[in-house]
Amino acid sequence: MRVLVIGSGGREHALCWSLAASPLLTKLWCAPGNPGIAAAAECVPIDALDFAALVAFAQDNEIDLVVPGPEAPLVAGIADAMEAASIPCIGPSRAAARLEGSKAYTKELCDAAGIPTAQWERFDDAEAARGFVRRRGAPIVVKADGLAAGKGVVVAATEAEALAAIDAMMQARAFGEAGAAVVIEECLVGEEVSLFALCDGETALPLGAAQDHKRVGEGETGPNTGGMGAYSPTPSFSPALQQAAMDRIIRPALAEMARRGTPFRGILYAGLMLTDDGMKLIEFNVRFGDPECQALVLRMKSDLLFALHAACHGGLANFEFQWHDTASIAVVMAARGYPEAPERGSEIRGLDRAAAVPGVQIFHAGTTLSRGRLLATGGRVLTVCAGGDDQRAAYAAIDRIDWPEGFCRRDIGVSTVDP
């Protein structure tokens, strides 16, 4: 099978690494890819949002399956563009991708399908939003309605923080048009879990759970990020809870999407909060999480390519995903200054020494090669992962990396890696 992965981050490196192990694979490309991905796939310099060039490449190279990684091309309609050219693509249509493209749309769908979620209101007027915050008080959550690369959420402990978030999103346009409207909702308290399901439009198959760490600082402090690390499985998320989440959240959403004439095909990612009042949905995403994907692929026993191909062609009814019993963790190394103003251009050394630690796999996110030197080009730069019997190996590997301008959290999966 000839496969094209779209994207250039750690999630896409993890996908390529997993797909490359499939006996079904004959050739793997990634557009645009990165230096780490180049070890598993042929990288082609096509931007993830250049749909015309991506379709032409897929046609010219007789691609059997397109696997989009990030949310931006999915929300913009890459699956529609591929379908129009009769190229199989495992991802939702632009209409179905509104589950991630609009927080308000997801909330409306939850209300229609009876999916438990936080109480919410949508605002496109800043003064009305401020008035709502003053009436409701804090803690409260302010979310940019559109895509904001995982950063458009402020969990405000005080009214002042919430008002500042409204000003930043709606007036200063910190996230561009994504913040033209905001969703303001009650602050849910509990343990957060990321559940992934593979969907073929009718059938939803659980694809594993992980716990993500969004705050930049240890002990869940500092601003939200795209994710500083993850571990899988989540000890508190029992098989019974996973089944309940599939029955009460994933499958009702899938049924409601089909009822609306926009069946969902691809990866449905449910961010869940386990509260004292029961499990509630925080948000839906329409792709694998990053860095959850990096942790999940280390535990996958089933052939990911076979599963994605089956979902693309409506063939999940009799499929069951298999997992290794061991746990895994994924630790993000970010550039100094992340998430506000990451420093770019610093050199990273010692990856060979780090990768030599048994059980470790390193995925690239924001890197480039320049005259033989590996340089940091983004905020989140590397994801250092470990699975098997000793997940502490991830930190042993990090200690071998020579990158003074990088940092990581030292408490990722701490309850799973401590003796």
C-alpha cells in the first residue's frame, strides 16, 4: 500500500514510525515532514494546506491512503479535496471537522445528543462576554471558538484573569479570527483523560486512552500549551469507564453526526473530565492528540495501517484493536520561551546517545537540518518516549541530550514511573 502522511510534527513522526512497520506498506511519504520523519518516510516539500499540490502528488504517485495528522488541513477540508479526486483519505469532511473547528458547534451537538458537558454560552460581543463573567464569577473557562493550536483556552481562577482572556482573544486577537467569538463555560473539576476512537461513519472503535499534561510548568502550573507530555494507559480510567465513555459520549456523537448528514470518519478525540458528578466532555478534536499519539503508538500491537484503511472503507464492524500490556510515556522537550515566545535556531546535540537508551524512541517536531547541524525551529521540538518495563528511561535519555536552550517537565507520568 502506498501511503501519504500530511504534517511535520511529533504526532506525524509517530504515525510514520508506526505505519512503516506494517507489512501492508510498500511506500511511505510525508508532506512536508521533518528530519526525524526522513528516517521512516520520504519527505516531500509540500505545505499541509496546499491542497492542490497534495492532490496532484497523490494522483501522480498512485497513493492508496492519505493520513492527515494535524487539525488545520482537516478543518479546512483536505478530506473533501481528496474525495473529489477519488483518493482515499482517513479523516472527516470539512463539515464533520467542525467538531474541532468550532467549540460552539460541539456544544450544540452535545446538547442535541444528550452528551454530558459543562454549562456554556457563546459570545461574539466582548462587552456581553465580560458581563457574563461578572455575573457568574470565577473559576471559569474562556475558549476561543476556532482553532488556536491548543492554546486558545484559559482556565481563569479569578474574574480578572477571565476578563483579560476575553480582551486578548476578542480585541487584541491573540489567536486571529479564532477568537472573534468565545465560548465561556463552567470550570469542571476532576481528572482529565484523552480518549481516542477510530470511526468509519457508523462504527466507533476505542483506540486507547492517555493523560496529557497541558500546563507548561511542573505541578500543572503556568499557561496552557499544546501539550508537554502524556502517558498511557491512565490508571484511573478503567475498562468500565472507557465503555461508558463510548456509550454515552462517542457513539451518541457519531449517531448525531450521521443524523445531520455529516457522518464522521477518522480519529475522534474526546477530552474528558472525570468529575464527582460523573464523566463530562470537555471538547472534541478530530485527529490524534500530540503528544498522546506518541505515547499510544508505543503500545499498539495491531497494525495501524490496516485499521486506518479499514475505517476509510467502512470496515470496522468486526475489527478489534490489540495493545501491549506495558505502559508508555512521552515527554516533550520545548524551546526556551515556549509557549509565549520560543527561541529558534539553537543547536541540538547528543540524540544518538539518547536514542541508544533501551526502550526509548525519539520523535521530532520542530527541527531542521542546516549544514549537518540539527536546529530547533519551533516551540515543541522533540518528544522523548519510552515504553515497556521501565518508562523512566525517557528521562535517562533526556539527560543525554545536549541542548541548553531546551527544557521539559520532570513530572510527566510520575505516578506510573516511580517505583
